Amino acid sequence: MNENNFQYLRDQLLYTGFGEALELELKEKLKQGAPSFTLYHETYPEDRVARATLTFNKAKDSDMYFFNSYKVEMQKENISDSLTHTFYIGKSGNITLKEAQNLLMGRAINKDLHTREGHSFNGWVQMDFKQTDERGNFKLQLYHENYGYNLQGTLAKYPIKELQNETLSENLLRSLKKGNLQSVVFLKDGKEDRFYIMASPQFKTIEIYDSDFKKRDNRQFKDIKQLDVEYDVVGESKKKALHEDRNQPEKPKQAKARTNNRSNKL
């Protein structure tokens, strides 16, 4: 067994989100020296079952093995049918297991990607469950950074408590970019209510769910925040105008009298 190859594959599994659970089995498979082998991994995200099949192939001219791909079979919510998609492993920008699960649950993830020419760019990725390619995989809908979806700016339109703290705000952005359904606190009428949100790049907004995971109308939250901001701006404008009036020097009484006389003559 090639020890360096084992360490590389072990780290690759770790960074792709499979943890250390497959380490011993990986070592045994490498010792056997077969041309190819598979490993299996099962998790239970949000009361669903996600089964992953990892594929490894040996190089033709050396004892090196490569982690080529992993297929995830995700059971749909409350039904026995499942969705299946194969994710391919490259040198960088790989989709992690958690991100794969979120994609199969219909959510969008944010990734640093590369064009065929090697140019890097940032974008949002979401599955199109109505279309599949020649391999049976769902087509991935890409929303390039030029599409104009600004997650941070979108969040600022809502009264989210976590945005008031820099660390919590950064954690929230990071979690949403991974495609997570994230718990947040909304401030409304002096009360704190917990909701769940996720990024929605297609419509340049976020989706909001209550504690029972029922989708809520964004306008009932967004309008409140906008009205508060508008009220604050108008209030500040009135204060500024009043302050300026008070600081204006008083006009001479004679000039005022002449003005009154002219007004009376008209």
C-alpha cells in the first residue's frame, strides 16, 4: 500500500465532508490492490436518509488510487421515492457531502467555480429537477456573480437580529452559502420570533419558514423593515430642518414690517 496515497485520500474524504468514519475501510481496500473499489456512507439529514456510494479507481501505470466520484441517493421528504445524483471529484471546487444533500433538497449553494478555460468565478448552483443529462444526473442551474444576487444586501432588508453582531452575521452568511436552512431571530414590534431562512438566488431574495417549516410571505417582514427605515429617514430630515430653522438669524423687524406692508397692499 502506498502510504502517501492513503494519507492524501484520507484527507480528501475529510475535506469532502465524509469525516473519519471511512478511514479504516479505505486502508483495507488499498491493501487489497483491486483495480477499483467502492465505499458506502449513510447519514440522516433532517429526518431523511442519504446514502453515498464512493468510487475509487487505480492508475494504470502506478499503485496510486484516485477518488473519482460519489453518488448520493436522497430519500424524499415523507415518501419512499428517492433522488439520485453523482458528484465528480476534481482538483478544486468540489461539492461537499453537506452541499450535495442541500442541493438534493432543492436549495442553492455558493461556490468558487472554474470555466473550461481555467478562469475562476463565483456563482450560485441549484438543481433543476425537471431536466437530466445523458448520465441521468439533474442539470445544474448556474447563477453567475454577474446575475446580480447580493445575499448580504438582501438580508439587510429584513429585521434579522444576527446581523447586529459581526461574528453572527458572518456565520449566517457562511451557512446560507453552503445551502443550509438557517435558524434566525426576527425583531418585530419589540418581540423576538424565530424563523428559518435559505438563499433564493433565482428570485434574488430569501425564503422564510416558521417554526413548523411552513413558508411565509416575505412582504410581511420586508415591508416592516422598509417602513421603519423610511420613518427614521423622514424623522431625521424633519429634525434637521427644524435645527436649521432654529439656527437661522432673526430678520430685522423693519424688514419684516416692510414685507407685511407689501403683502397688505397686494
